[in-house]
Amino acid sequence: MMMGGKNSIVRMLSALALAGALSVTAGTAARAASAVKVIVNNTVITSGDIAKRAAFLRLQRQGGGAAEAKQQLVDEALKRAEIARVQQSVSTADVDAAFARFAAGNKLSPEQLGKILEQAGVGVDHFKQYIAVQMSWPRVVNFRYGSANRLSGGDLVKRMMEDGGNKPVTTEYFLQQVIFVIPESKRGKITAKRQAEANASRSEFPGCDTSKAFAANYRDVSIRNLGRVLAQQLPDDWKPLVEKAGDGTTTGTRVTEKGVEYLAICKKRQVNDDTAAEIVFRAEDLGKKKAGGEDPNSERYLEELRAKAQIVNK
């Protein structure tokens, strides 16, 4: 389980004045006949794609026009291919939820936001593709560089000495994942029913020791042992639900790409061992890095992808 980048979308577009930024010209340009402009490895970027991104830049009150739009799309094509290669993509459900939150943040319904985006020449699909990359790319960077940021024994001692010789204390969870599976072909048709089943089952959950026997009483329910997870390792989507749940209970449900899920809190306690100390310190460092701006590993990674890519301008 890894943390996503949803908050970066809201920060990046927080100043967006959607209704006042509409442009008939932008809409007409984006709907114009498309011609191939760039091929990034096997990914085609058309003039229509560039027009949509240029319209999107105008909505964000950003300059650069078609040239900046083209460069962003090239970078996103590289990122999207790498996201798929290492299998770190967020789910469609996560993207839809982020879209709905963004709409609510601008006091719009998802339908109203979609209509505005279409009128502006951006389109819902283009915006959601952008959201998906923004949310997934931090996962890829963390997947690539996470282990490289481990603290040595000397670094741990130094950090603890700076805190008076005390090891930081954090919460340790042992978790199980309960999944009411929804096949892709039935997504949207039975989601509400499956969520109702999952919610009702929570009060019947007998505990982690007999969870597999419990799952056998339901259709298409799987149990996955997640093992030891420290508070700093909890994904953003699950963290508030886990922290709210008590020892031996379950979290609320979430709709994900797998189906409807909730987590069982098998055991919960306070710990301060060396592993916990390292994770706490790394989380603190990551928080400082985010506050300071873009992770330098992100641009380093992207430069590697650019160097290896075949980019053909038409």
C-alpha cells in the first residue's frame, strides 16, 4: 500500500476560476480535426490532445500555449508508460473520487464540472487522465527511490541524540484486508449492493484468527493479510479510517478497483524499536521535502526516461 498524490491536484488548481475562464475559441480549437504531432515511443500525441492541454493551461491561468502543452503531454506519456510498467497506477475509482472532490471544492457537481470542461475544450477524459498521472507518479517515484532513502545505524543514532536520546514512539497495526470482489464487467451495476453487504458484514466480523471461515459465508469475498503496518506507512485513503477504528474492530468501507473493501485491526499497540524509528524519521523527512516543493527524485527519474525514449516530432 502506498501513498498517492491527490492533494497535489487540489494545490495545483486551487486558484482555478472555472466559470469565468471559459472560451468558445478554446472549445472550437480542441474539437478541430486532429493530426499526429509527436510519437513518444509507441504513444501518439495529436494536435487535438495539444489543443485540450492548451485549453487546460488557460483554465489554470498558466502561459506557455501549445509549446508548453506539448511538453507536458510528452512528459505525461513517459510517466504513464512507466506507471504501467511498474504497476503502480491508482484505480479508476480513486480518479473518479478525486474528480468529485475537485468539483465539490469548486462548489460544483461532477456533472456541472464535466459540462464546464467540455465547453472549455478540455473534456472530462483529458482531465481525468491528468489526475491519474498526478496521483500515480508519486507512487512510482517512491517505489523506485524508497529503499535508497534508508537511514544508516549512525544516522538513526544521530537523529535520536538530537531528540535527547529518545526513540520516537508510533502506532503499530497488524491488518487484514477484507474485499467484497466486484468483477470489472459488473462494476457500477452491483456496487451499491456489494457495499451494503460489506457494511452489514462488519458487525459479524469474528476477528482475524477466524476471518477466512467468516469469508466463506459470503460470495466472492477474499481475505488478505497485510501484516505489520506503522501509522506513517498507512495510505492517505485508509489512514483516517484506520486511526478511527479500535483494536479488534474494522474500518469503514471504501470502493476500490477490486470491489468494496474494509480493513480489520487485528492488533494495535505503541512501539519504539529501531525499524519504527527509521520509518518515523523518513516520514518526517518526506514531509519536509513535500513542504519544500517537488521531490528532486521525480525530475531525476523523468530525465532518465527522456534519455531512453524515442521521441519523434512530426
